[in-house]
Amino acid sequence: MSMYRVKIKVKELSEERNWSLSELSRRSGVPYNTVRRYAMQPMAKIEIDPVSRIKDTFGCSWDELLELLGDGSFEE
């Protein structure tokens, strides 16, 4: 089974706009701890609602917000 993680580019997109993580939290309505967790490490699973709210707040595409990390190999 291949292992993928999703990197949510919260930190990069916030920095481009000169927003702190708390500013992103306030603007998006997503709890600060959730925003911080997304900024700190790639996730094995994501909840679509808060990620969608962050995407809408940035006004970006899914491709701009998410990066799929993994080796792409499959083990049987």
C-alpha cells in the first residue's frame, strides 16, 4: 500500500499575503489550532470543510493549496 500525505500550503500562502496564522484563522473561521496543525505537518487525512474554507479565504485553486507527498509506489 502506498503512503501519501497531503501538504496544505497554509504557511506559504499566508506569508505571501503577510498574514499570521491567527489572521488566517480569524478570516476563515477555522480554529487557530487547526490552522496551525495544517501549517506544521503534512496530513494523512484532511477534513474537507475547514480546508475548503481556507481555500476560499485565500481565493486560490485546490492545486495552489494542496500538495500530494508520497513515493507513488504500491506494495502488495
